[in-house]
Amino acid sequence: MTEEPWTHTTRCLDTFVIIFGIKGELYIHQDGVEHVIGPGTAAVLFPHHTHGGYKTCEPGLSFFWCHFLCQDDFDIQSTPMSVWNWHTAHAHSDEPSNRLANFIILPEIFHPRSPERVHVVFHQLLDVANAHYYTAQATNYWLTCLLIEISQQYLVQQKPIRPNRRFNIMLEWIRMHADRPITVTELAERFHYNRDYLSRLFKRELGIGPVEYIHVVKIARAKKLLCETDKTIKEIAAELGMNDEKYFMKLFKLHEHITPTEFRQSFYRSHLNKR
């Protein structure tokens, strides 16, 4: 986090760097190509490639970052590739060395559809890296989780889907209005769906029903608030459009298998710098 105007140092490292924007805009280039990393944006900087700031960032800038080494072979695509075709070919390959589980695909710049999930995993990585208890093992574990989360969201968003603009607009509307009560009846009426058909549509497209999807979105928002703020459980429940604090706690435990308080207690360490 920066409390004054700041420009990223220009350097060339032998490690990968992952950056995830929290607040403000980070102005950074890689090999002269300029990028703006804002809230919810993930970026990957490559080893042995020069990167640095090209413009002064405003005070209040905040972002997560980490370095990691890749000891195995890796490939950096300099031209656009058909990611989903590559994914499909390797997913169905009979060769053990080509199985999808052996690969992680990281985009240079990416806007994940569920940034809260990336935020929470990054926060956990930061927490265990400063725990000084089984640090190497725990850090490697959460770094792997972070890479998988980014890769999985990226691949899902590259998957060719049947165009359904109305359905996608509805999903975005749910995300934008997760701070208020939302019912299936309201969604059906607002977006002109038959209620029963809407439930089947959610199942077909997302694998879960509309009520569960609404809960997933709200719980993701709750996890972010638990990590970033000191708001009480009651206040967080109210921010999610739930007046019943006990219902919120029950719902959170159903999805996360721990209580909101237990979840918050697992994120008590922090480490800030602006290097």
C-alpha cells in the first residue's frame, strides 16, 4: 500500500511475478507494453523480461504480489493462441505427459469473473508466508492454489459457450446486487423467464440452482469483507441483505465448513510494503 505518489522500479528478474489489484491503478509495462492493473485485475510478469512503472501511481494504491520460481519447462506464448482448443486437446490426450493436470495456463493480463476468490486465496498465501510455522510447505500449497484458481477461471472464461446475453447480464446483475435480498421469482420477472425454466437453465449452464448461485456470490462477498474489514458478523450479514445474523452464519458454515469468525481468525497476519 502506498501513502504517497509512487512509481514501480524498473528491473529484470529470474522469477515470475503475480500481481492482483486491490485499490487504485498500478501503471506498469512489460517489455515496453503498458498495462493498467486496477482492482480485481490479475497480471503475470515473466522471468528475464524487463518490467517497471511508466507513470506515477496515486496515493492509496494497494495490490497483492508474489514471486515464484518455475523449475520445470514452461512456454511463453508471444502471439494469441486458441487456449480452449489447446485445453481440450490436452484434456483428452492419452499421453500421461500431456494430461491437463500437468499444466497451468496463466494469462499476462486477466480480469477474473470471481475476483473475490482470487483475493481470498492471495490473502491466505500472504498470511501463511508470515506465519513462520511450516512456512515453506504452507506457502507452496497456497501458491499452488492461487495458480490453479487463476488458471481455472481463465480457462472457464475462454470456453466457447452458446450465446445467451440475457443470462449473462442476469449473472452480472446478481453480482452487482449481492448487497440486497434476491429471490428466484424476482429474477424470473426482471429478466422475463419462466421460473421453472430459469431453474433448469442455471442447472444446465452452471451446474447449480439459482438459489445456490446467489448464496455462492454472497458468501464470496462475505469472505472478502471478513478479510478486509473489522465489521461485525451482524454488519456483514446486513451488507449482504440478510437481517438474520444466525441464518447468515448457518449459510456460511454450510458453504465453507467453518464459521465466519473462524474464517476471519485464519487471516490475522499482514505484511505491507511498497517495494
